Amino acid sequence: MTAPTPADTVIGALLDSAARTPDRSAFHVIERSEEEHALSYADVCRLVGRTVAGLDAHGIGEGERVLVVLPTSRDFLAVYLGCLYAGVVPVIAAEPVGDNPRHTAGLRSLAEQARVSAVITAPEAAGSLASLLPATVTTPDALRGAPRTLDAPRATPSSLAHLQATSGSTGAPKLAMVRHGNITANVRAIAEAIRARPTDSLVSWLPLFHDMGLIGISYALHAQIPMVLSDPVTFLRNPLSWLRWISRHRGTLSPAPSSAFHICARVAKRRTPADLDLSSWRVALCGAEPVHETTLREFQSAFAPYGLSETTLRPVYGLAEATLAATIPDVGRPYAVDRVDAEAVAAKGHAEPRPDGDLRSLGMMCVGPAIPGHRLRVVDEDGTPLPDRAIGEIEVAGPSVIDGYLPERDATDSGAGEQDATGAAVDERLKRPDGHLRTGDLGYLLDGELYVTGRRKEIVIISGRNYIPDQIERFVEAVAQSPRTPAVVALGVPDPMLLTEQLHLLLDERIGEGRDRRAITDQVRDALTEAFGISGVTFHWIRRAQLPRTTSGKIQRHLCREIIEQRPPFRRTDEPTRVTSGGAPDAG
């Protein structure tokens, strides 16, 4: 018997599975109410068929864009996959949380930027969104048409699949134009990199407005494996529920951001888990935000007694512009750490090896080589590839890399290439002529494997020396013995008198609970001088949990900068350190 030809779209993979194994498990959905629903491939096709009928009945046709604002649920699967089948282009957004004007403004901006013709949301949110958004608002129930048999999908590999909002951690989000072919290329490469098995099963609670969550659905369908799909709100209420789902469903694959591993390790210290068996967990891709050795070491230590293998945790690198994954390390070995000299990184832009055990030693996580079928390089400002250990901009190329972002409505910049019928444009500012994506991220290569050091836009430049904010932040958290991460933000602020940047640190006030804040800042300042040679620091204490974040949990540095700009004018750092809280300054 010959193997089936691999499907070239997500929907093609679904239809293949439904034709060959209609009764086989496709999804096990754990909704926010904690109701659980098992769906076979045939069940999923029925849900999708009714949604396609509803889209047609509402006049929402191929190439049109819709904003999808739904929780993780059967309804989400029906709407998202129904759009992909019908050639409708979904933009997935986070649900509004309470009466948050910033989030509401973000939803409106997203709807306007994408020029959506409809908004699909839950009944309880439909009324409020109808008064806020410039498009027709409908619900999954209203889109549930008469049963329809699915035949060949309308989309092709070159068709737009969805618009993925970038994180917005350094500014306003852009809409990455992800095609069906990009998705197929990425999930196939991931499968090869992690040595996929037919007995695998995927467990995910990740938000579906984030690429790490959304592409998981496509991975499960292409790999023809069952997926346990839960709501992120359930994880936030009880972080260990994630590990219980892995244990109960014998999950082999389960990705998460670094913060999730940190939270679970912290919870396990307070409350010993019971009846956990993590021996089935084969691959835990850890990405979406900077990954730190301390986090993985604490998680490994906390859950090794429950069967967690030392080869399970896999730090990875990816971005929306590459669909999802760009690098994955060898799944047959434990994660690797390169210890480098902080002074050499700042002064020379070179990751010189340094033994562990002193303040100047930084641990850099290996995130692996380029995924199969893709290319990776690190270049200088002129685009010339750099040798091993030289820090430069990371560039990736391959079939997962998008052509560009959705052009702004009034875009006139010739840097964005000619648009095609879908509104896509090959953005010459995003990609070099040879197809390499200019990521804006910094890192270095060692023996063909990547180590990420930070974002180019976020570098702090003090007296000609380049400092990586993420490394400073984790260093400060360690010195201050922060009970959580991220709890520190490092920014460079121009000093008009010194004609250079000065380091400003925003600290979550929970770091200083029950302790002398002045003693903490003195200790941090001394340690920064010894390890990095930084002599002037201004500290800002921020009310608990008020560091600005994106919907996916990343720190919004441009908003952190606004906080600093709203404070009193910059002062020379040889004056007493000002410690501020919330909006008002405390006595220096």
C-alpha cells in the first residue's frame, strides 16, 4: 500500500484524514467552562461544512477578511477552518478583558488596519463590539448554515491563509500575510526537526491569536495526530492543569512560552503536585519570548521526579514573519548553554567564552540550527555574513518566510513592492534580494547553531558600548532575588548633557516587598558596575503587575519608555537615585 500524497493545505490535510479515518480522534477540546468535547475528523468536517454554508449565506466570500474574536472552543475550530476552506482570510484577535480602553482601541485599530468586512465573536461580546468596531458583527451560531459536504477546498498553496498580528512589543503590531504554502512548509519542517512519530499527540493551552497556538492546529492536522486543545484562561487559573492534561492524555508534544515553565516551577515549590506522570512528554518547544537557563533548570528540577526527561525541553527561535518556527535544536540531546563574557559582548560585539562562576559570565541558550529546508545566517550592517561568535542581525530564508505585511490603507512608500490580487506585497524592506528575512533580532552562530542575544531596536548604547536589555534584566532579577520573571525592564534614555544614553530600570514593586528598596537598588547598581561596567542607573519602581505587556505577555518597551518620559526630567546619575512608584515620585 502506497503512502498518501502529503496535503498542500491545512484543509487538504483535514479532508485526507476524514476520507481515510473519519472516526479517528482529531481534537479533544476543553472549553473555558471545563466542558470537554471529543471530535473525530468527520465531526470537524461537519462543523466546518456548516460554517462554510453560513459564510456563503452571509455573502462573506473568497479573499474577504474577517476579525475572529473567540475563545478556544469548537466554535473557534469551525470558524477558523471554515474560513480557510472558503478562502476567507481570518485575523485572530484576543477577546476583550473587562472595560480596558487600550484593548478596545487595539481591536478597532486591528479591524481598520485589516479592512475586515465582518467580525465573528461570541454572543455575549457581540453587542459591545457592534458599537465599537467598523464592521458587521455576527456570531458562530448565526453562521451555522445547513449541513454541507466538503469537496475540494477553494484555497491553494499561494492563497492567503490568515493575517497574523505581530507581537507589538516594540511598537504598533503589523499584519503578517501568511499563505497556505507557508504553513505547510513550516509544519512539515517542524515535524522533521522533532522526529515526528505517528503515535504523537499534541497538548496545547496556548492562545489562538498567537502564532504558537494557531499553527499548532495546522501541525496536528498535517501530522494526522490528535490534539488536546484547552483555553489559556484555565491555565492561568491553575497552571498545573497543563501538566495534568499531558499526564492524563499521554501527550508527547506540548509547547509553551518561557514564562509558563517559570510559573509551573514556582507553583510546584509551594504545592507538591500529585498523580502526575510526564514520562510520555517527548518534546516541549520553549519559545515566544527569551528563554533562560534558570527557568529551564528550575522546571527540570521540579518535574524530573514525575518522569520528565532531560531531553524534553527545547529552546527554539521563531517569529510570525517565518510563520512560526525558524530554528529547533536536536531533540535527542539536553538543551545546551554557551557561557560568554558580558564585557566582550558589550565592548566588542563578540561572544567570547567565559567560565561559569563569576558575575561577568552570561549563559546564552542554544536554539538550534535552521529548520529543515530553510537557511540561517548572521550578518553585519552591510549584509555580510559574520564568522562564529560575532554578534549581528539574524536572517532566515526558506518557504516558511512570508512575502511581507499587509500594506497600510494609505501606504505610498515604494519600499513595499507591487500588490497582487490578495493585497499582498513583497516588502523589499523586510527581505533582501536573495530572499533572506531581516528579522531585526541579534545573535551569533556557533557550529551552525543559533544563540539569540536580543532585538536591534532595544539595544542600550552607553558611551559607544552596546548592552543587551534582556541580559541586564535577567541579571538584575537574579541579583535582586526576584520571585518572578519578567519583573525588570531595561531601557536606554538619551542624556542631553552627557550626549549618550543612560540606563533606566523599571522594577515591579513585588521585588521589594518586605525589603529595603534602597538596599536593593544599591546592591543592583554595584553588581552592574562590576559585571557590565555600567556606572549610572536610574530606578523606577512600578506598581505590582503594571509593567505594560502585549496580549501574548511580552513587555511593551515603547510604553515603558512613555512611563519614563512622564517622570521628572532626567538627572545626572551622581545624584541620589530617585525611586518612583506608579506615577508619582518618592523622595530621593
